[in-house]
Amino acid sequence: MPSDRDAAPFDPMDRVAALLGAVRAVLASLESLSGQLEHELRTLPVPEDVLEALRTENRQLKEALEGRALIERAKGMLMTRHGCDEATAFQMLVSLSRSQHRKVRAVAADFADAS
């Protein structure tokens, strides 16, 4: 029976890749559900204010998931570049965010744009 010492070393990029895959799958599902919801709303007598509220919430959910994907990608880049763990990489993003008075998502987007 192989021991833990025989196992391949943990690669933080594998975790980041898995998380990005999960986020992409959720985004694809959300896109599909959004289309279905939009179709259903067109066929039902829904008041315009309720319809607009649902569209706004849908847009916000998409933006949140897209932001999460950017943050995961930036964390992976930091983990690779600095040889740190996921928590440390996130803390680096938060520190940059605070020092620049910008949202973490915006800082993460800079990393994604630089690659």
C-alpha cells in the first residue's frame, strides 16, 4: 500500500482549476435557467415592476459568479507566482484592494488582464 510520502505533491493550481471548472458549470447553468425564466416571464401576466426586479436580480447573480471566477483565477496566479496557499493568495488580493481603495474583483481583473 502506498504511503502519503509516495503521493504526488499537492498542486494548488489543481484546486484552482477545479474551482474554476465548477464556477464555469454554474455560470452555464445560470445562463440556461435565465433563458428559461425569461421565456416563462414573457408568457405570464407578471407586473412590470416584478419583472424588472427579477431581471435585476438575475443580472446581479451573473455578475457575482463572474467576479468569483476572476478572483479564483487571480488567486491561482498568485499561488503559482509566490508559492503560497489559497488563503494567503486571497489575503494578498484583499490587501491590494484596501490599499488601492478598489473592489477585490477589480484587483483580480487586473491580474487576469495581465496574463
